[in-house]
Amino acid sequence: MLLWVSLLILAPVGGQFASEIKSVISLHPPWTTLFQGETVTLTCKAFQFNAPQKRKWYRWYLPGEIQSETTENTYEARESGGYKCQAQDSHSSDRVDLLFTAASLILQAPSDVFEADSVVLRCQAKANVILNNMTLYKNGKVLQVLDKTSDFHIYQASMKDNELFPSPVLKASSTQPTEGNTVTLTCETQLSLQRPESQLLFRFVKTSMWSEWKISPEFQFSPIRRENSGSYWCEARRLNSLVQKQSQELQIQVQEIVRDVRIHSHPEFVFEGQELVLICSVNGVPRPITVSWYKKQPSLWKDRELQTSSKTEFKVPVVQSSDAGEYYCIARNGRFSLESNLVIISVKVPVSQPVLTLRPPGTWTLVRDKISLQCEVQRGSLPIWYQFFHEDVLLMKTKSTSERKMSHRLSLTENHFGKYYCTADNGLGPQRSEAVIPVSKPVLTFSSPGTRTFVGDKMSLQCEVQRGSLPIWYQFFHEDDLLKKREAISWITESYSFSLIAEHSGNYYCTADNGFGPQRSESISLSVTVPVSQPVLTLSPPGTWTLVGNEVRLQCEVQRGSSPIWYQFFHEDVLLTRIEATSWRTRSYSFSVTAEHSGNYYCTADNGFGPQSSETINLSVIVPVSRPVLTLRPPRDQAVVGDVVELHCEVQRGSPPILYQFYHEDVTLGSSSSASGGGASFNLILKTEHSGNYFCEANNGQGVQRSYTVSLSVRVPVSRPVLTLRTARAQVVVGDILELRCEAQRGSTPILYWFYHNNITLETSTSHSGQGVSLNLSLTADHSGTYSCEADNGLGPQRSEAVTLSVMGGKPTVDSSRNPSAPDPQESTYHNVPGWIELQPVYSNVNPNRGEVVYSEVWSVKKENKLTAASEPEPFKNTDSCVIYSQVKGASTTASKPQFLDPLTPHR
């Protein structure tokens, strides 16, 4: 099977080069039709007219819309389809279609063929196909029969479109342009008159680089650069046609620009008052430009900018001497900044009137002394000719090229007295100085605000001469000490003013000299009256505090003031003493310190012009503390537990701050500080253990003082007393002895107890030991009822709970059924109750279980059994014992074990 190919003849793209780079893809081998299994290498390049950049990546667009990115610019293709590539910083290339065929015979040709190119057509068969010969066809017609031994045939391309337009001619607006200028390339050709409706496309080519096809036959470099130098040609083709034609090569060599900026002036020499024009000539700098004008400032770090504009001229309408100097300009555009050379502007200025002076002034001028005549002008262009005259006789003529002054020295003789002058000339007309005349004797006068002069007054000394040439040097003296030296250049008088101080008293005179020797005035005496300054009060020894009994000296001193001076010393505005000083500016006053000397001190000084007061000095006299007094301040007459008692410690004298400390039996309770004097207090909440001795200490840094000891007895209020009834039997009857015992668990002694029967006082008793007291009653029927007691130790009475007692009329019988746990009356009989038996109280208002008693039952049991003397004490005899059963609210309902009470001893 034979695969046919189409041969396309292409032409370059015309018009202006694209500002953006387009990638180009090339094939190796250069065929677009290949056998299956073969490989073609695609190479991607991006050409540009300037220096190429290094590419970092290449992107490949493969058949099936697949993309691949590589760092190499080659790609191995093995599949049919369209291929494009794109190099970094460029656009993608045109598409190249590859065909990998299974045919036995293929005709291969280059993908792009230009007019007049030598084209290689390759007819190739597979390795297993045997050929005798090969025939080449074009559009179905036999072109040539190829020998079987020939693999290639060279064919010269030609087209009928060749007659449509002649080959183009490339022209340039300049083939040797200067860098920065604009250069236009033109591709000139013309369509045939037979096909005027056709349209041509153009492109411009530089080795390995070309522009896109454009309708415009022109390409412009704006601006052109040195790297644009090279060989160029252009190509033209008809729109929708494959025929293209190429011009001859044109060589363009870009010339390096020579940049130059120069400045010159017009006119070259300028006089004061004329117009000056500075011109900045700029060559080789592309427009637009700005021009800045500068004047050199040798004494400054930065030159002075005069003007910046697009103009290349700078005008000074009226030139002055200050315009002389060095000038330069700087031309700038977006890329360059060039500085010109310096131009020196010399302003021609006529000399001013010269001034003749004698140097040095202020010295005696005698015969044979050397004096110097100096002639000087304030302005004028150099060089200047100077001439010196004495009484119109020329003494010397000399030229100055570097300064505007010149001197002439001469030795004085008797003939040199008289009038001197000088002239100056720089070619623009001579100028003559004023004549120099020796000064007359000066006169010194005072100018003060009143008849008397005081320190601080403004004093003016005026020295004046009647004649003498200017300038004149005046000198003012005080006691031969130079005060001031001044030059008078417009008046024959001069003044010197100053504010008077005490040291300004004395003799004054002045001198005047204009070069011919000083003249001295008569002396004038001045007396300055000095008011006292503000005195300064000091303490000796120094410091702001001292101890009672020390010696202190107050010293009052003024820095200035005319004598005599009266000094006064004050303590809290009370005058201490008054002392006169006739020869010294200081006085002192001494005293022995007492406590009353604390306070503010000051002094005054007066010499008849009004007293002056010193600053106030505060003196603190430190008084050691006296023995403190401790006072206990309870809230009531007696100190009771729980009360807050105030311990107040205070000294009668002593300088603050004072630290107070409080003690109880040598144990520190606390401390308190008094910053302003007076006492200090410490509050104590009383407990029982707070009874005892108390004292305090005071200390202000000058020694500790202790108070006397104060005793405190803390009384405890009585608690609620407990009333206990004790009988010999459980069922009391008339005739039994009843012991009523009342006792408070706590309370300070003595305690007074009251016993009550049905709220009627039975008896009172006092306990001094803190224990309870008892009352014995021989019971009668009237003793039935309620009993209570009361305790009081002066801090408030407390009453016990009431206890009820029922007294029976006869001997009780024993009811064993009421108390199964009662002892068998037949077991023993107690005739006497041993004294060592101490049982719990029978009738008591104390409930250990803290329950509420609901009821009590009392049984009487007859004791008949006797105990043996060997094992038990002597048995009771004909004595009833009592058993008490109590039920407590909230406790178990089980009857408790009966309790046997000891019989009471008979009431005494």
C-alpha cells in the first residue's frame, strides 16, 4: 500500500515583530509520516531578537489533550496525532501532525518547504518489501521513475504563483543608527497588475528569529539597542497562498552612543548689573530630558540647586558680585543622568570707596615707631591698584591680585604728622578714601538713673573725642583693668553699659586711638551702694535634729551688702536676739537646746535698704521618752471574760515617732507606733488566763523606758447552778433529813448562793473556795413543793432548774412489783450509812443525756438483811433505802438499774 503526502510550500510571516515570543517545534528525522514502531524526536525552541534566557521548563501538548512538562527541550514521539510545545516565558508553537502508518510504502517530505528550496522526497518501503523501481506522481501525473537503487530524489520546487509579485527588497531608515534612536525596516514589493485584488503578508527575519506574518510591510525598533545589530531579511507571500519570496540580507550595525553634556556662558565676561545666560549643551541623551542647574558651595557639603526644568538655558537678569562662582548642569532622562563640566563666572565689580586705617591701633606712636597704613575696599574685581598719599604726596603704589586690601609700613618722623589718604582702582575708575586725622583727648562721662548708684542699676560710660578720623578704637578701664574695647566707624563717640555690682566702685577712664597713638581721658570716681543679699542661715553642728542639752549655733550670713548690717534671729517668728556687724557679713547666736527649741528658725539682715529674710530651717529636738504609764480600760468596773479591755500606754514627754510594746507576764502581746506623739493602745479580748501582771515599754531610739506593773483580775460570771436534793430514802416522809446542795461549775469567787422553796428564800450562803454550798432540812408535810437555788458573784445571778419534792405523811411500804430490780428486803438491813458511799444526786437539774425528763418514780425498800462484818460494812439498821427510776424523753424505754442513795446525816 502506498501512502500519499501533500507538499506545502510556505512563506515567512511579515509585519512588525511580535512583542511576545512564540515557541517553534522541529522534527528529527524531518518527516511527518513514519512507519509504526519508529520514533521521531521533537525539539522545542523559543527564539527572540535579544539575548536568550535560560529556560527552566517545557510543556508538551500531546494527542488526546494530554499535557506533559519536562526540563529538557526534546520529546520522543511514537503515536500519531497533533503535537505542540511551549517553552517558559513564550507562547505555544504551531501544531505538527505526525502519522505512524502500517502501509508498506510511504513517501516522506519535509513539513515546511519554501520557494526555491531544495526538497528531498524520500520513498521508503518496509524492510520486508522488495521493489524493482519507484514512480513519483504529482496530482496523478507521473513526474519521474526512480531507479530501485535510489533512495532519494532531489526536486527543485517551483510554482506558477511566481509571476504574481517580484522578490521583496529590505530597506532600513538607517543601517548604522545610533543607540537609542528609532529605526524602521521596510519590506518593499508590489503585486502584479493582473491580480490587484490580492493581499500580501510580510515577516522580518534575523538569524534563527522571525516575526509573525503581518499585513504591514514595516517593522520598527523604538529605541534600537546595540544587541539589535545583525543581518536581517524579509519575506512576503500572498494571502491564502503557499508561495513566499525572500529579500536579500541587509546588515544593520548599531553605533554606540556618545553622551556629552557641556556648559558655557554668554557673555564670557560679565560686569555687575548685566544679564548672564548659562547654556547646557546635551548630546547623545535621548529626549525628553530635564536639566538641573547648580552652583558650587565650597563651605557646604551640598551644592545649591538653582533651577530644574526642560529648558537648556538659565538666565541671571541682573548680575551681582555674589553671583560669581562655579556652575554646572546635570541632564537627566529615564535612563541616564550626566553631569557637565564646571564653568567659572567672574563678575567684574568696580572698587568701592577705600578705607584707610593705621595698624596696629592702641599703641603709643612716637618718632621712629613703625606704623602700617592699610587701604581696603569692601568690593571690587581683582586685580586692584592701591596708592598711598601723605598731604597729597604719593608714598607708594602697589597691585593686589588676591586680596581687597593692601598695607604700607613707614617709620614715623616729625614730618609724618598730618593728613593721609589712599586710592584704589581696578580699571573701572579710581576711588579715594577719606583723610585720616589723629584723635583729640577724649572725655569720659557717667550716665546713671539717680544721684546715688546701687547694685543692679544700669550704668553707662560714654567716651567722646572732638575730632579724629574714623575708625577710632575706644577702650574703657576700671582701676587700670580693661573693661571693653570697641571700634567706632561712624561716630566720634562710643558707650559701654553694664549692671552695677559691689566690685564696680573705684576709678574709671577711657582712651581713644585711630592709629596715631591713644589719648586718655581724666579719671572719674564711682561709689556703688550695695543692699544686702538674701541671708543664709546655717546650723552648727550641721543637721536638722539634735538632742536635748546639746549646744546649737545659728549663723546668719550675706554674700554682699554695704556695712553696717543688723542681723536678727527668730524662732517661730519670736525674736531671739539682734546683733550689729560693722566689718563682717556674718553673725551667729548660740544656745543650749531644750525640748521647746523644736521648730522653724530664720534670720534677717538689713543695712538700711530693707530687711532680707533667709530661708526657714526646721530644727527637731529629740527628747528621750519618759517612763510610760500603762492604763487598763475595761468596759465595766470589773474585768469579765469576753470583755475587750484596752491597754493604753503613754509617755509624758518624748519626740515621735515612739514605738510602744505591751507585755503580760513578760510575754509580748503586741506593739503599736505613734507617729505624731501621744500614747498608743492595744485591745485584748479577755480570757480566764489573762489575769496577771501587765506592763508596757516606750522607745523613740534614745533608750527604752518601762512602765510600772499593773495587775488585772479577770472575773468569770457564774454558770447556771445545779441543785441536788439528797435524802436517806427514795420515798421521803416527814421527819427525814433533806440535803439541798447548790453548785456552779464555774465562776469567780466569792459566790453567794440562795435556796428557794416555792420561790421563797430559805437561806443564803457564801462560798469563798469556788465549791458549792449545802442546806439541810428536817422535812415536814409543808416541805412538799418545788426547790431551786441561785448563784451570784456580782456579775449577774444565775438560777437553777426547779426540782419537785413530795413528802409523805407515814412510813412507806415497799412495792416490789413496781421495781423488779430492787434488792430483796430480807437480804440486809442498813442501820447506818457509811460515809464513803457517794452516789449520784437524786434530785438534780443536771441531765447527762441531755434528754427531757418526763417522769420519775421513787420506791422505798425496807432493809432487813444484815451483812457480815467480815465482808461488808456494818449493815443499815431500820433504815429505808430509796430507788429512783427515771424515764428520759428520747432515751430507751427500758427501765434503768435502780440507784441506792446514801442516807443523809442529821441536820445540825
